[in-house]
Amino acid sequence: MTMSPRVFRVVGDGGVTIVADRIGDATAPAVVFLHGGGQTRRSWGRAAAAVAERGWQAVTVDFRGHGESDWSADGDYRVTTFAGDVLEVLRELPDKPVIVGASLGGITAMLLAGELAPGAVRAIVLVDIVPDMNPSGASRINEFMAEKMTSGFASLDEVADVIQQYNPHRPRPADLNGLKTNLRQRDGRWYWHWDPKFIDGTAALPPIEVTEVDRMHSAVAAILRNGIPMLLVRGQMSDLVTEECAREFLGRFPDVEFVDVGGAGHMVAGDRNDAFAEAVAKFVIRHT
């Protein structure tokens, strides 16, 4: 049985409205999905449905400046602010959800549970992100996001071409309408549906925490000291979390569980949703 998502909204820091979807029973234990920079809650569609089908409620969140959530009028895109917004979402859920965070979402989960609200979550899944990530992989992501940020795209075909150039191992979709979930059309052109200030250097308060490696390591250490289980899910072909990056992280934090998903790059859930959902489900079952 396919369950339709139900939209709910909360008010985050500075009056910014945060939009989220809930799939499943609102009284069931929650698994909260946090997307990567430049993505939206729609990127979790299949993974969230797979989790909800196993009996949890799956909650997907649009970060401020992304998707249907408000853009920050004062350019506050600090990771700690993202985390504060997520805490407002958690107030609408049963106690101690599991947090699944991809890339920026994983960094947000680290600061949320390691600094802002120790003990607020039951477990954390980091999706292809570690504090000390590969700089060339990070640069490639930023270049991809920035390339058409202001000029937009003439057609969905052009969007699909750019995505395939960035992610050549993923098949080009036959139906391009699915791309519309991450885009908005203005004056005949398609634009990514996120605030350019988020990465263009003009935000008054940018997400500088992503570069604060020691701080993020301290947050992970605090999470583990508090007995919160953590799983790292890596895309085997990822150039952001390379084998060396993963090995260093797991050597520093041997209590972290690890799954390497073959055939997947940085967008693990999109590349291999079946394997990703199974890995998350097994982890969640052990810790709920």
C-alpha cells in the first residue's frame, strides 16, 4: 500500500517557516531525513517510503532556503541555525527520533546531537559525509551547484544533461518531470529551488561550520560518549568520502558502524535506494 505524505510546517529561528512531510503513523517512532545542500526533501521520496512501509513514520524536511521552506531574509544559513530549525520539527514528533543526514544534513545532525541538544535523538545515520571530507570532491559539488545557479536552464533536457555529466553512472531518467521537484520556472527558464546566498558568498551568516573539522570531530565524540549509536553509509564510488576518508574517520571513532554501498556515488539513496533503505532499516531495527 502506497502512503501519501502529509505536509506540516513549523516556525524556525527568525520566523522562517520550515516545511516537512510525514509518511506513516504520527504516533510511531520517527526517522527524520535531512537532505544535502542544494537538495530538497523530495530527494528522500523512495527511501522515506521504504522506511514507512516497515512501520516507522518517515519525516523529510526542507532546510531553510531550500524547497518550500522560507528563504532567510537576513541570510542566516549557519549549520547551527539549520539544526535549530530541525529541533522545532522534532517537537512535533515522538521523543528521540533517528536522524538520517546526507552531506549537509549529516553535518547538521552532528551539531544538533553533539552540541545543541545532547540526548535529543536515538541514533544517527551519516550518509556519505565525515568531518574531514575530500577537498576535491567538495569542490566538484560546489562547482556543480554554482554553474547554472544564476543563469538557469533553458529546458529540463539541459538540466538532465548537466546532472548526468556530474553523475555519469546514474541512468538518465526517461521521464524528466521528476526533475521539477528541485526546480522552479521563471520567465521560461528553470532554476534550482534554493537560495543562491547559501553558497555564493553573500550570506551574512554562511554555513562555515562545514569547514570546522575539529569542531565536528568533537561533536561526534560527544554523541558517542552519550551512547548514541551512529552509522556511516558511504557510496563506494564517492569522491567526497573516499576510502581513505572513511578509514580515517572509522579509525578515530571505532564504535561507528559502517556500510559501503556498491554502485553508488555521493547521492547514495538516489543511486542505490534498495541497498540504502535496507542498511538504514537494519540499523533502525537494532536501535528502536
